[in-house]
Amino acid sequence: MENHLHLSAASDDLSRDMRRFKSYTARRIIELLERQQSARLLELLAFIKRAHKQESRYQVWEEGNHPQLIESDAVMRQKLDYIHFNPVKRGYVDRPEHWRYSSARNYLGQAGLIDIIRDW
């Protein structure tokens, strides 16, 4: 989506790994915007930065996350369907596999942008 991300992940310490993911991706996004001299987007990221965040000039990710424990195949299927159909519901594409950033392609046996683990 243009302003948020859904993902399924497994980790021994999900909270730590989500912090690391957000930190790494924020640094890469800011570096890209700086290289491209995207002043308007950088100004926006500086504007939305929380006042108490003194260690950075910008805020890319919202604080926190909303993990949900997935304890069955049925729940996993429901979560994947929600993730895959989100861009369809928003009117961005007609079919889930048309969203370039979706793993829906992988589940249809097509090449996606990143490799996924389907053993759940």
C-alpha cells in the first residue's frame, strides 16, 4: 500500500526484529530520498517526526506495530487473503496478483519481487 505495510513474519523475538526492520528500511528510504533530492518528501518526514525523537531528523514509520498470533492454517489463510486483497479493496488493482509488491504472485506460482517462505 502507499502508506502502510502488511506482512507475516516468524521470529524468536518479533519485537526486536521489527525494530531492526523498521530502522534498516527507514535509513535506506531516507538515503534514497536524499540522493534523489526529494526535498518535499524529506520535509514531510521531518514534519511528522515526534518532538521527543531527538536521535533522528525524520520519521518514516509509525511507532509500534500490531502483531497477531497465528495459531492455525485457517487463520494464516485468512490473514494472507486480507493482505492480498487489500490493494483490490483500495481500488489500486483488479486482482491481488496485479499488485507488484504482493506475495499473491508467489502463491500462484509466479515470480514475485522477493522470495517468500510458504511452509507455515
